[in-house]
Amino acid sequence: AGRREEDKIVVERVNVAKKHQRRTQKSPGGVIEKPVAIFASKVLLVCPRCGKPTRVAAKKVEKKSRRSCRKCGEVIDKL
């Protein structure tokens, strides 16, 4: 049970908000695009072997639980 802001991440070119800014002496104004954070639970991991977005499965390797790709079975190490 953490705070909601800690469970969010920013993904490039996903969930971009547009802000209309008035022209001032400092800034020319116009429409500014700003990335907005989304919940981490809505993001899929991309498998390094097959290159497809996939859910993660738990697989026992050498008596330790490791993350693995559900599509190809490859063990995914932490980055």
C-alpha cells in the first residue's frame, strides 16, 4: 500500500497531454506537448529474445524464482 504517485511511470509517445500556453515576453507561446505518467500495471514487458510484449511468468531456475516470457519461455533478467 504505497502512494499512487510512486506506482506510475512515463513511457515515450504514450499518454501525451497538450497544454495551450499564452505568449509572453519569455516564451513564444503555442501548444506544448507534455508526457503524462501512467500506472505501471498497465505496461507490458518486451521480451529481449522474441521482441514481443508479454506478460511475465514465474519459473524456478536453480531453486530461485525467475521472471520468464510467456510466449517463448526465455528467462528475463533484471535490467
